[in-house]
Amino acid sequence: MLTTDDIWAELRRRRVLAVDIARELDCAPSTVTRAINGQTRSPASRILEHVARVIEVAVEELTPGRSSNVNHTFKQSHRSMSECRPCTDDSSVGSGL
């Protein structure tokens, strides 16, 4: 199954932009982006079928709206509790720091 990140990566690898797909399907680039990101209320089957043809996979392999690296990104950016230090200086409160 290809997640949203996988779909975008494959389109980039093939040098295909949302605007290219939009031109071919006569729709707005934002419509293509929302379909790939899984942000549409109604299934964007025409767009997803086209994307599947472009990246040469079955449309059933596409899982728009699912990210493959959400947990990976969180793990990299999140400090473990052992690395956190309690705040001891109250002078920074309210100072915009």
C-alpha cells in the first residue's frame, strides 16, 4: 500500500506535479493535492485513477491521507522525559521566551 508520502515521492521521482495532473484532468491543482492528501469528503476516484496510472500501480494500492513517517518524525523531534529539565527560573514566565 502506498501512503500519501509514498505517492508524492513517486510523483516527484517521475517529475510530475499536481499542476500537471490538474491540467490533464481540467481541475484545480488544489483539488489534486487534496485528493492525494485524503482531504476530500467525496472520493476523488478520477484523480486517484489518473495518479495510479502515472505511477504505474493499481488504484487499490493508494491510501491517500495516510502518512508513512508521522511516527518517525515524532520520534526524531520529541525529547525523552529523561532529557527534560524542570524550569527553575521564573523570570522567563511572561517575557515571551
